Amino acid sequence: MIPAHGTYWANLKNGERLTVEAWDDDGHPMVVGPQGLIRAEKHPTGFTEVENTEVESVAGVLPGGGWHIRQHGGERKIPVFAWVVDRTGWIWPTVMEDGASHAWPKNLHTEAIPPGE
């Protein structure tokens, strides 16, 4: 059995999500069921799919440190108030725009601007 480190969900037919706790020797997801650790497809509620949750598996948050970002080719500099690090080591900025904070989308081509520039 291989530990899953909490970065995957097993989605069930009733809409519930269970954390994949491990993978069996054949690669099937294992979840905690009514009788303990079982293969996801044997859960009484019914299993639909495995979903990768690495974006939601935050490993740490670092202060923005005076950095800014801007979309490539854009003019506007947006202050970064925090850097989020996920379990894979991917780091992305969290910004404040229009009075609300949000993580900057990973798929946007972004330029990071060091403090003082």
C-alpha cells in the first residue's frame, strides 16, 4: 500500500468527497468506509472518480514581501500580499483586487516584479 498524502479525493455518487488515504498495490484508491479502509469502488454509496486536490493542498503561505505581478504585456502592477505554496512545490501569488483577495490563476502568463522595481 502506498500513502496518498491527502492530495486526492474519491468522489461518491451522492456528491460526498472522501480523502484518498492510500493506493493499493494495484493502484486503486483506498478510502475510509463503514468497515475501515476499503477500495473506493467498494464504498456502499458508490464511487464515481478520483479528483486531484493539489491546488487545495496548501503546504505553506509566505508574505508578499513587496512583490508585484502583472499579466505579460500588461501595464498595471498588482501588489502581492501572500505567496501560496502547494504540496507539489508550485508557488502562486495571492492578490487583492476590488476589495477581495484571490489566488492569481496558474494558467495566466504572469510577470513577477521584485520589490523596488
